[in-house]
Amino acid sequence: MTQKADGTGEVDRLPGLESRLFDIPEDKFIEVVRLLERVRDHPDVRQTFAAIRPRLVQVRPGRRPTIKRVLCMPFEDVLESFSGADVPLGRIERRVIEPVWRLVTECGDTALIDQLDRQVQETAPGNLNALRNIGRRLWPMAAQAIRSAVEQDGSRQLVWRLLHGDEELRRQVLDVAAFLDIGLTVEALKDALAPKPLPALDDHHVQAIEQAAQAAARQSPTLVNHLLLVAASRMANPADLLAVLNDIDLGKARREQPVIFAQLSGLVVTNLEERSVRLDGNVYGKGDGAGGAAVAIAPEEAIAIAERLVASVNTTSAVMDFLAEPVYRERLDAVKAAVRTMVTGSVLDTAPQGILTAVAAPAANGRPVAVDDDAQTVAEDHARALRRCEGLADALGLHQPLKDAMASMEKGLLERAHALLAQYPKAAGDPDDAETAEINLFYALRLLEMVAGPAKADRLRTAIMAATGEFAE
């Protein structure tokens, strides 16, 4: 990328840059991001940002504030994620942002937009209060501009062109307007429900949701549902909101409470289905949702996903059972079946390759194979995931498959460890070889202990210590 003397960017040679941005050191990555942000509206730069977004999410550099980013603040929690398996409740697709921005800039108060844009440019990164004060004036104007453009005949051609006649996109654009209507209320609720994701709802969280819902209802009862979507999206288990919703006073929307509960219940179940659909054996789609490649789920990540989904299914099932809502039973069972398939494919079936291969087989020349620390780290992560499956066995019906996998790993680790133990005397005469052999043996012992437990590893530990002279005085 080259830079003109007047400070504007002339972007060239961007194709292929995104692949290199995944490999450079973090400080250099942040430096390049800063440069790209100065010419962010260039089509190639937008494409580059879309491609590197997974690393942006990981690194989270302090981003230069923009007025478009301020516009998105009230609905950022419900924007579709880039993590693949997790889907926010009632999500807004990221492809909505550009049409929404065009509607606001072409149908809104351009003088106000220019004024607020200058204020944003003068705002330091991280100054959330300043950005919210800008949003206080931006969000109501933007909501009105969007709604007028979508609903009035005079703007019909513009809307049709921007949304490509997509009715789902049109619905999401109107949802964005609703979130903007309650922007300040949403921002206050985000502070109360921090940090995200919230592991559990305490009394003060429930009180904050109640107060925010009442504030939204004073504007319009129809806005309460959008407020609750933000609340649910900030929870590790969105179904937790269902468990307390009927105890919350929704103020002017209390008459609509049964309808709101039914809508939210349906969304929770649909959300679980969408998250489970993204699980396909041992892969899932990553990226921006537009042709993202299928990549393997690491065993520990697979277990974390499974634990979250099972917890959500159990909470949702309990609420549905209490309210006599059997219509969702089959759908929730299908979610658990998808999770079972994913755990089986990502953790159980891959255990031999993920764990046993870290224990080096004896070399033909009698010299021990050099230790592979990276392989050991991967194997230990896999062993931890295998043990965590025990907590899911009841819910997913994995008792026998898990028992078989554990027994197979125990047998395989013992066989490989004893083979290394038998070869140890050949290495004992050379200090370097002896050290390498001992590290291999104790790494194998550690894996056996993680998979089978300390009691079953004690016999191997005793044999290793005897062979290496640990018992000698």
C-alpha cells in the first residue's frame, strides 16, 4: 500500500495481503490495521478487513472509532459472529450494515451526520462515553431515516436497489431501526450485563433487565422483544433468560408478556438448531459466512461447544416441560443428536491419532526419538477433552462409546510406554540418549495419568522409576 502526500491512501497490491497478515507478528499486524483504517472505504480494503476479521477478533486492537461503528453499537451484540458454531439470538447478518448505512446517509440528516462524523474523528479510541453521547443524537435520527425509507413509497426504488429485493434483509433492516430506537437503554443494559458472556444471572442482573425492559416498553411495547434479544445475546446460556422471564415485570408490555415469552422461546430453540446445524461431524464453517472453509474443531473446543449447547438444551427443556410445551421436544432432541455426532467425531474417533501418536515408537537403531513438545501439548489437550466427555455422557448417551475410547487409549498408552521402557537400557549408556528416553517415558506416563487416572498410572510410574534409577540411594 502506498500513501499520498495529502494523507489520502492509494491502495495497491492488496490482493493476497490478507494471507500474509495472518503470519506477521502482532505489533506489525496492528500497525498495518491502523494504516488500512485510514482508507477503509476502498473496496479492496473492505475485502481485506473481511478476510482478516478472525485475527482482528483474536487480537482486538484498539480500533479507530468511526461514525459507522457508532451506528452499530446498539445492535453489535446480535450481529452474526465469526466463530462458526455460536450464533447470537435473533441475529442480524453483517451484510445488513452497508445497506443500513447507505439508507441513513442518503435519507437522514446529512448536516447532522457530518457534524457527528467530525466529533467521532476527534474522539480517542476507547472513550465509550463520548461515543455514546454521539450515539444519543445519531441513533434516533438513523432509526427514523431507515423506517421512513423502507415504509414510504418515495424511497421504494432506493430500498429495492440496496436490498436487492431480499425480504429477509428488509426485515433485518427494520430490526436494526428498532435497536437504534432504544440505543441508550441497550448501552446501559450492556454495562449491567458485563462481562460478556455472562455465565449466570444474579438478582441484580435480573433487576437490570427488568428496568431496561420497562424503559423500552415506555417507548413502545413492541421494542421489549428487541431489548430482550440483547440481554439473551450477552449470556453464556441464552435459555437462562427464559427461566426468569415470567417473573420480570415488563411494565407497559406486561399484557404482551405471553406473546413475548412464546417468541423468545421459539428463537431460543431455533438458535440451538442453527448452532447445531453448523456442527458436521468434526468440522464446521469459519469465516465471514460467505464461503468460509470447513476446518477441524480442536477436541477441547468441541467439548466447550458441546457443554454450552447441552446446558442450553437442558435449561430450555426444563422451561418447556414446566410450561407443558411438548412441541419443542423433538427439536431439542435433534440438537442433542447433532452435538453427540460432533463430540464423537471430534473427540472420541480422533483420540488414537490425537493422543497415541504423541508417544514415539522405538526407533530401529535403538536410539530414542527426539521429544516433540508440540505433539505432547496437542495430546494433553485431547486427553483433557476426553475426560471432560464424562460430564456429557448422560445427556448425550455416550457412556459406552466413551468407556470404549478410554479403555482403548489406556491399552495403547501402556503398550507404547512398555515398548519405550524395554528399549531404555540401550539408551542408558549415553547421557543425552538417556535424558531423551526418560522425557519420552514421563510424557507417556503423564498422558496415561490424564486418561486413566493416577491409580492406574502408579504401576507404570514404579517401573519407570526403577528402570531409571530413581529408587537408588
